[in-house]
Amino acid sequence: MLASFFIFMTSCQSAQELKSEQYFVEGYQLYTTHCSNCHQADGKGMSNLYPPINGSAALADKAFLACIIQNGMTDKIKVGGRDFNRPMPPNKKLTDIEIAEIVSFVTMKWKKDSTFTDIETVQAALKNCKVY
């Protein structure tokens, strides 16, 4: 009975909705592994050491997010009126799809974006990254 219900529910979703859910779940797992130690599970950062993602204006710029996830950041950043200047290490081992999934998770979770960030968007962003 439960399997029939699951099949019925997933058959009612569009391919876009299914992909959004997939990216969200995968992104959550990757965020937990690679990001939450500093930015915390709730995205609120760690005191004055690490900036919050939840509520950050950076959520509006998916290209910026992709770049700092891959390349890290050494510049000072202001979030919520507070300055943060601890360097963020690069994540060079993450693949483009993994970065797309993390960007999807954080923007869907804390910006309330309803769609995933596709790999093409991330690949284009990574080709044009500035050093931060």
C-alpha cells in the first residue's frame, strides 16, 4: 500500500519538481559534510567567527556562492551589519554538480527559492570567478 502511494505521489510531480527535491536532499547532505561545521546546521554561522548564510544577501548571487564554495574566500565580508574576516578554505574536491546541489540547498532553504540551481549555471559561474 505504501509503495503504491509513493508511486502515485511521485508520478504527480513534474520533472522540475523531482530534480529540485533531488538537488535539495543531495545539497543538504553535502552542506552538512562540508559547510555546517562553520556555518552551522541552521545557517546562522558561529558567533563572530563565521558568517551566517541564513539571511545573507549573498544568497541572491548564485554565481558568487558557487565561486566561494569552490575557491574559498580571503576578503572581509559584511553580513547582517557585522564584519567577518576569517578566511574560508577552498573546496577544490567538490564537483560542479555537488556545488550546484549545495547552492540549490542554501538558496532553497534560506532564500526560499523554489527551483534548483542547474549545473550549467554553476559551470558558467566557475569559468568567470574572481578571487575573493
